[in-house]
Amino acid sequence: YAGYDRTCRDIDPAEAKARIEAGEPHVWRLKVPNDHGPIEFDDAVYGHMSFPADVMDDMILVRTDGSPTYNFAVVCDDANMQITHVIRGDDHLSNTPRQILIYEALGLPAPTFAHLSMILGGDGKKLSKRHGATSVEEYKAQGFLPDTMVNFLALLGWSLDGETTIIPRDVLCREFSLDRVTKKDAVFDETKLEWMNGQYIKEMDAAEWAELSRPWLAQAYAAGKRAAGNADEAAQLETLRAFLADGTIAESSADAAAFTDEELAAGEADFDARPEWYAKLYPLVAERETRLTDAAEKFPYMFWGAHVELDPKSVKKVLLKDGARADEALKACREVLASAKAWECDPMQEACRALCEPLDMKAKALFQPLRVAVCGNMVSPPLFESIELMPREDVLARIDHTLEVMAALQA
């Protein structure tokens, strides 16, 4: 027999009481019957389980400080709440026979036990804080949707039919059963989680997306307005020249500082003033967004006004590329946009595309400089859909500013 040597197992109750009253440190233990047979139960995942009782020591129920041990506390808690099913990780499987002994001692029926496989990180080790977020609130703050989390977590060790991945919540509630839960350890694949989140975002209503993205749209607004407020043409030229000379990019400490409550409140107020406009941003990211937080990174350019923050790498690769004729493309597109009768995506795009033949340019060579001039970067949400949501005068001012910057850099 291993474990506690049962020294006090048969001590006289009167002696025990006297020693306790004298202040002697003591604990309360469960007296496991010597003739107890195997401890058996039917686990909803593992099936019939059997543990020999003769290897169970007289476990402590109450410590010397009067606090209950884990096994005693959870049995009392579950019994008081009339819990019918205890569903937990299989690392608790060894606790189950001990808890059944406590249920028996209390004269209570044991609940149904179901032990789920462990969730592992991508490195094959037990999921922990080192693998990233570990709470629902953290995933919410990272832009994951509730339905995504429910769907993803349900598939960790369970499947509907072995093939279906996107499963609506009502279907999960109807179809989930413990008999399809596997004993194999599940891997928490964050790449799959992001993909799944993107699938749910694609199916959202535009107004719903805007409302759920509100905190990050407020950040985008704050970033855009801060950039416009800190605009310094001389400093921008200096930054671009430094990058062209040696590839260095100096980040402004003012731009990198955390947003103030006032800046974010201004973004919230702008959302309240025109929620329909914010909903129109949804098609610009619906096919590509994997987290709601993406809005904070993708949309600051929508709030620059007449200013444009030119990305140094895009300036070098697109605007100043040898033989690119970027200035020619910008001037031609500006003329088309300035005279556009309908400030709408499709007509403007068709009119600009019509320039390809007379200018002897491919669409990419024509549109990339325009993208950089309007959005500040060669990578951005759809170009003409973005232009439609901006005031005409701001778009034209950004093109003019970009042409001036190009001329200064080439002088």
C-alpha cells in the first residue's frame, strides 16, 4: 500500500476531540472502507472505467487551516447545484474515483462524467499563456466573433460529419453529442481560427459588421485625424529622402503614442453621426478581413482629409520606378476624376480604365500610382470603392500633393 500510512485511521473519537480542543494541528480525512471493491463508472467519452479502491489512501478533505481540498469542494459544490454532468479535461480522470468515494460517503448519487481530450498548442504541448490569448475576453479584444469561437471550440475533439467546418450555432446546439467526442488530443490552430472568423465576417450584414467593428473604426478615425493634424510636408519629404538614400524609416513618436480618450470619443461621435457611411466600408474588407481589428489598420486613410501619408516603400517601388510614367498616369486619372459626372465606383473605374489604350499602359501601371496617391500605400482595400466614399476635393488634393512630392524628390 502506498500513500498515507493510516496512522490515525482508528484513533478513538474522544481522543481526537480532546487533542483538537487542546489546539493540536489536525486534518479531516475520508475513511475509505478496507473492503471496498473496484470503483467503477461509465465515462461518456472513455466508456467503462474501473479503479482499484485498495490503492486509494484516506484522502484529506479539510486541511489544518480549515479550508476544503479540491476534491471535497467540487463534490459539495456540484451536489448543491444539482449538477447532472461533469464535463472536463481528461487530466482530471484520476480525480474521478476519489470524488465518487466522497459522493458515496455523503450518500449522494454521482453525476455523469465525461472527460475531454486535452487542447494542445501548435508545438504539441498543453495549451498555455505562452501560446497566446487564453481567455474569451482576450479573443474578443482581438476581433474574433462569438459565433466563431463557439464553432471553433466545438470542433476541438468533436465533429458533425467529419467534413463540415462552418456550423451555425443552432445546428451545434441541436447536433452536439458526447458520443462523437474523440479521445485524441486536439490542436488549437490559430490559423484555422482566423480563417473561420473570416468566413463568419463574409456572411455578416454590413450594419452589423460596422457596429461590431465600432471600437476599431474609432481607432482608424483617430489615427487618420492624428496623421492629418501632424502633417508636415517638409518632414515627409525628409523621411522619404532618408528612405531612398539608405532605407531607414523613422517613426514619429507622436503617431506611435496611444490614442487619448478624446481622440477615440471623436471617432465614436463620427460613427454616431453617420453609421450608414461606416456600413459602406464593409464591402471593402468583407472578402479579406479575418479579424474585426483589421479595420483599425486598414482604414486610417479614409480620415486623412486632403492629406496623404505616403508609404516610403510604395513611393520607391511605384511612384519613382524607372520607366513607370507614374506622374503621367496620375495626371490623366486626375483629369478624369475631376470631370466625373457621377461620383460612383463603376463609372469612375471604367473611365480611368479607358485611358489604358491612349496612354499605352496596362491597368496595373495606371491604377497603382493612383492607389498610392489616394490610399498612401500600394496595398489597400479596393481603390475605386474607397474613392467613392471620399469627398472629390480630398481625392484631387491628395493626387496634387503626391505629384508635388514626386517632383521634389526627382528635382
